[in-house]
Amino acid sequence: METMRVQCYRANVNLAHMFFSELMREASDVSGCFNSRVRHLLHLHIAKGMQRYALGLCHCFKNNQQSMVEEGRMLMEYVTMNAIAIRKILKKYDKIHCSVNGKNFKSKLRAERIELLQSPWLIELGAFYLNFNGLQDGEFSVSCDLNASEPVIKLMLLNSIKLDCSLTCAICLETVFNPYALSCGHLFCKSCACSAASVMLFQGLKAASSDAKCPVCREAHVYARSVHMLELDLLLKTRCKESWKGRMMNERAEMVKQTREFWDLQTKLAIGF
């Protein structure tokens, strides 16, 4: 009898392992598909000149505003429905098995940066809609308040899911400028992130050391896969023109200064000073 119990226990453990492994793979596939599709859509919107024309040809000439908005709407619905489905599956699993394995797995999704509603591309998609004067259709809504003490983008998704995405840089405590999202999900100004990673502005975040850590969560290896938030930057440029222009001039001046100091140092090293 005891042997049978052990065998049943092992069988249940193996089934649970297979179940969560498969669910992790599915969540990873959905996350990858969503990120890739949003990246392509926003690239089509941001691109200019010949690059925009070439992308339009690759996109079967569907590069007009209406088709882009419709595709964005479908992507937002796609990621929300999958996030809701995963939550329900995990909740049902814990209810049936009287466990907290589903809850723990949800935490693992967050740790692996696969939790669908935490993707920086969702913020970019929200900014994309706001650049088209917002989205209000009863099912979804996107709004922002850039003049609040803590500027945010607010997303209302299916099933009344509400997301408030802070636009405050955790380093300078101002609204992010030339924003980058690290792979851990935290949002910073480019200049602040470069300073935290001990790299110069002209080098960019990709030049950061592999052991450089996020200033907020202290996680390493987060700079190489950082996301440049171009739609969010365009939104801030459009709605905060004067402050954006001033900060752009400051960043350019700092970049010129750093570049000059870097090459002065290289020259001195080359000639032996």
C-alpha cells in the first residue's frame, strides 16, 4: 500500500511538472509573438522616408493609419485574452488540487519576464494609440496624465483590467526622457540608465557590462535586451513640447561633452601622456 502511495505521488509530481512546463512554453510563445508583432507595427509607424516605403511594401501596402490602429487593437485583445486565460487556468488548478502551485507559477512568470501584462511593449502600444489621439471603444481605453505629480499611462483592457504605468524615472524622479525599458521592466531616461550602467551616452545601453545591475531591483544582465520606447518618446515630444525640447538640448550637450572627453583621453593614451 505504501509503495502504491509513493508511486501515485511521483506520478502526480511528474504530471504537474509536465503541466507547468507546457504552460510556460505556451506563455513564452504568446509573449514572444506579441512583442515581435508590436515591434513590427510600431516600426512601421515610426519609420520615415525610404525605410517606411520599404516596410509598407513588405506589409502588403497596409501602412495606412486605419489598418495600423486595427492591428494594434487586435494585438491588445490578443495579449489580454491570453493573460486572462492563463490566470483562470492557474486559479482553477489551485482550486482542484488544493495547492498554491498555480500562484507560485504566476510569480515565476513575472520572474522570467513572461507575465503578459507587464511587457514594456504594452506601454508602447498604449502610447501608439495616444499618438493617434487615443482609443475609446467601450472594451478598451487608453489615457495619460503627464501633468500629475506622478505621470502615468492608464490602460483599461478586457474584463475591466486596469493598468497604471508610471512614467517617472526612478533615478532623476522626473518624467522619463528618451525612455528605455530594461529587460526587468523598469523604465528610465537614457542618460540616467547610461549613468547607472557606467557607460557614455554615445555608447548606448548595449555597451553596458553584463554584470551591470538595474538601479531599482538590482537584477543583472538587464541592459543588453533593453527596449527603446520610441512611441512613448514621440508622445512626450508631442504633449510636452517645451520641456522635451529643453531636455533634448541638455542631453545633446552632455553627449558632446562626454564624446570630447572620451577622445581627449584616448588621444593622451595614444601619445603616452
